Amino acid sequence: MENIAILGCGNMGGAIAHGLAKNGSRHLFVTSKNGLRAAELASAYPNVTAAASNYEAVRQCHTVIIAVKPWLVKDVLSETESLLAGKNVLSVAAGVRDPRIQVYAMPNIAAEFAKSMTFIENSNLTEAQQAALDIFSAIGKVMVINTQQMQAGMMLAGCGIAYVMRMVRAMSQAGCELGFRPDEAKEIAIQTMEGAATLLQETGLHPEVAIDKVTTPGGFTIKGLNELDHAGFTSAIIRAVKAGLT
């Protein structure tokens, strides 16, 4: 069983660790700032070990995922630098560049449930990139893109997951106004969102073609769609996704 070090068990590192641990094909050596989150992971999964330090985790693994906050990356690299030669060093810390990092990846927090959309920056280091592909394919879908597209990928999928959640919240609020209990309205909104995504994935239909299937002349759906257009819904989503690039 391959050993992988995950340095940092915050929101992103923790999601990656949970997803890989559930997959069960690798043994994880995890670390966290105060040791508590690493210990929780180790108690939850038999294939997870809470390492005493970043150095100890890296010492026992051939592949290392750096998942600490961006401003801590340099310190972690310096702490473990003597062990990094010949190892696959991957980072999910946004915006941090360092020659000791071989591959940059941008997953999202749905990695915990093997539903991440992960972008991997194209690298000339074949072994490290293949390691990244193997790891992140186990916790969702992966796309290898060029450096110039990484920030756009982060906005579309990393930040975009929050925009989808805001849509679910808005639909839940509308459901409450229509008379459903809050938990019922949320369940309806989530199932509706999942159904729409699954339909598009399974059929390969363009969204507008799928929309036409549920839109009848003079019906409720077209009235609602027109209200979204009047309110600038499409423009608002496009502006949100592009916000970090301006």
C-alpha cells in the first residue's frame, strides 16, 4: 500500500484526507497544527496515522501533499527540505510558487465525498504529475491544464462550489416561503440540484436543450426563467466566477 503524507488537515487538507481514507487504497500520514485534527482522522480510519511532525510524515512517504495555509508553505518546505529529494511534492496551496514543489493542484472541498473537480497544472515531471493524477482521480474528476488557466479553474470550481451552495440556499428560502419546513425545503433544493447535474452528465445535453425539456409555452417554468433573466441572474453568475480575475 502506497504511503502518502498530507501536511495540514484544515478544510482542504482534511477533505482530501477523508476522501483518500475512504478510498482505502493508500496509507496516509497526516499532520495538523495542534495535532487534534490529525488525531481525529487517525481514530476514524485504520489506514491513517497521525504523524508527530511534518518531518516524520515526509520521512515515511514517497508522495507529499502540502495542504497548509499559503503563508505557511515556505516554513513547511524548509522544515522537510532535507527529505524531499526524489519524492513527489504536490501542493494545493493557492498562489504559492516554489521550486521545491513539483506539481500544483486545485481541488475543492467535495473531495471528502469523491466529488471534487480538481485542476492539475501541467508539469514536465512525469512521475509527479502521474502521482497527482492517480491521487486526485480517486476523489473526483481531474483536468490537466496550463499555468495560465489555474486561477480560472479555481474560480470556476474551487469558488464555484460556494456559488452553487448559495443557489441551494436561495431555493431553500423560496421553499420556506411556499410553506415547506426549512429542512424539507433544503432537501428538495439539494435533490433538485443533484438531479439537474446528473441529467446533464448522463445525457451530455447542452443545458439549454435540457431546459427546453421542462419548459412549456405559458407554463410556470418559462415565467420563472424570465424572472431570472430580468434580475440579471446569468450576468451575476458570470461576474461572480470572473470576480477573482479582475
